[in-house]
Amino acid sequence: MNRVLLLTLTPLLLLSSGCGRKNPVEEITAARSNVKIVDVISDKLMLPWPAWRGPQHDGVVPDQPLLTHWSEEQNVVWRTEVPGRGHSSPIVVANTVYLATAIQDPQKQQVLAFDGATGKSKWTTDVHTGGFPSERAVHHKATHANGTLACDGVRLYTAFLNSDAIVATALDLDGNVVWQREIGKFVSKFGYAPSPVLYKSLVIFAADNMGGGYLAAVDGESGEIAWRVARGNISSYSSPTVANVGGRDQLLISGCGAVTSFDPASGEKRWSTPCTAEATCGTVVTSADRIFASGGYPEKETTCLSANGEKIWSVRTKAYEPSLVLNDDRLFVVNDEGVAYCWDADTGDVIWRERLGGNFSASPIVCNDVVYVSNLSGETFVFENEKDTFKLISTNQLGDDAYASPAVAESQMFLRVGVDRGTKRHEQLVCLESKDP
């Protein structure tokens, strides 16, 4: 290319890619916002799967009978069409299943509600019309509705990338918008992925991006920003989690070259340990005194930290998109390339590894010591760790692809899958339950 032309085009290319755009983050302290944080008492029976990765945000299903075999016909209770496209995983509140989705033409970002008993649509709410980022600002695998909803039993919470900002929205359980608030600007490299996490009366959102990343907590009732802290100028995609580790509540997130702990009530940083990678997608999982994380790009590492962020063990193996799942003293993951690992959670020693096949984006769940995980071809592998060896129970085909992770409620499993019909892809929500006597 002509050197003069290249020099002329370079600023334009940088601008179009977002590299030249920076949005300094205005930090807000909890003292300045004056938002009062209160405990929220919810009926846990009403919220069997209220958020990304379930009741504890870790993929662990409360003990209950759960099927291990299914097909397009076998053990299907109902299936229903889902408009548009999204990687938002289902959540289950009382007897209703909720999803986020996005329709390309005309541009709409929506929240959907389905009857849990029949799969029939209960309502559809248009959260945004128009405002999608350009095609070059979203990864070809991503959608405009990647994040999973969260619910406190009174309101549903979600956030979309729209009009170059992250906009948080609360809806009541009948689909009415309660409030909507821009929580910060966003310069997209590959799109927006994180799901919100609840802490007492706060809803916490992550928005790591190359224009100026941040974590922000919003009052669930009013939508007022309680606190916001800057995270630097790095694009990363992990959802935060809140867990009690080492006897205190910690807001934990991987990405930006570290695993970092914050006080969820104030946003104050407690510690940050360099590890994992610049960009991560998976959500941190924890035990009572340990923290586990994996990632990412361009580095690769799975690591175990103490409650204070000290590195206990580390291996040069990663899962980029799928999250880890912890089952007692065993740590499981299926990486993006379809290799399943089981580590001793105390030492990091490999107990076994097994190639399942296919590529993976969805995250695993574990129920009754059995692990479930879907690949991008719509196959769900069901396996267990028996006497420290891998034991495949079943491989179950449903649809033609699966990007979203499953939800479980009252022995039913809910899967969002893609179905190819000629040259056009559709999405379905499917309810599964064992029909064996």
C-alpha cells in the first residue's frame, strides 16, 4: 500500500475500530451516592434458578432427581419457538422461564416470558428499539443479547449494549419496565457479554472495555447508581460473582490480567492477583476458603487462590468461554476445544482428562455428582467421576447448536438451542424431564 495513503488511513482505521475512543470513567463512591443497602428477603422456593449459573452463580444444582437421557422425542415435555437470537441462558422464577433475545431487523432487544408448564408465551417486552453496534464491533459468534437475566423475586434485571453504552433495565414480573439507566459508555471490540449479579438490594454489572472499563452497582428498586469503580482500558467478558469466601462477602471477577476482589457493598478493591489472562469469559467459582478461575486470551491458565488472593496452585491449561464447576474436592471444566478435565481442587493435580468432541461455549452444571455440558453442535454430554475415572453416562442430541447454558428447576431442565431449517436458523426453548416411571 502507498505509504502516504497508509498514513492517511491509519487514524481513520483506528477510529473505526474504537482504538482511539476513550471514555474516562467517573467513579462514584458509596458515600457520595447515599444509596442505602438493605437485606432482601426472597422466597427461595420461588427462585429455583434466578440468575446466570443458578442460585449460587456456580453451576451447582440443588440436589434433586434429574434426567440423564433425552433426544428430539424422548423426555421432551414441550418446546417453543424463541424469536431472534441470543446466548442469554434461561432463568426460572416460580413457574415462569425468562430469556433475553435480540431481533436484527427491525432492531429490537427484548425480554421474553414463557409459561413453565406449557412453554406458551406469556409476554414480550421491547427493552430497546434500534441502537445496535456496528457489525464490525461484534464477534461473529456473539449476539446482541448475550447476558442472562437476574431476578430477586420482585424484579427482573438485565443490561444491553445499546447506543454505545451499557443500559441497565428493571422489569416487573409482568414485563413492565420499572426503570432504565445508562450505567456507562462502552467501546465494543467483540460485543457485550456479562450477566448481572445481585447483592442484598444492589444489582452489580461489569463492563470491561477498551474505552474505559468499570464495575457499577445499582439500587434494585430505584435504579440509582450506588457506586462505580474504574477497571482500565481492556476488553474482557466475564460476569462477576459474589460469594462468601474466608468468612466475608467478596465481589470477584477475572480478566484484565488478574483475579480481583472488591467489597460488594462499596466497590472498594480488596486485592488483585495477576493471573489467568487479559481477556476472560468464564465466571469465578469458589469454596468456603478458595477461589478458582480460568482463562483466556492471549495467556492460558487455570488457578486456585486463597481467600486473600494468594496463589495456591496454577496449571497452564485454560477454558476461555466455558466456566469451571466445583463438585466437593473435584474441579471440572470442558475447554473450548472439547477436552474435559478433572483436577484435585486442593492440589491442581490432574485426576483425568478426556476428549469429548466438538467445540464448546456453554458452561457445565453439576447435579448429584453428575456433570452436564453442551457443545456447539447441540450434543449434551452427561458424565460422572467414578472412582477418579471418567464415566460417560450419555450423549444427547437436541437441536443443531447450543450456546446457552442449561437451567434446572423441580427436576426439569431447560435448554435454549438453535435449529437449522434449510438456510435459516431458528431458536427454541425446550423443557426436558424424565418420563420413566
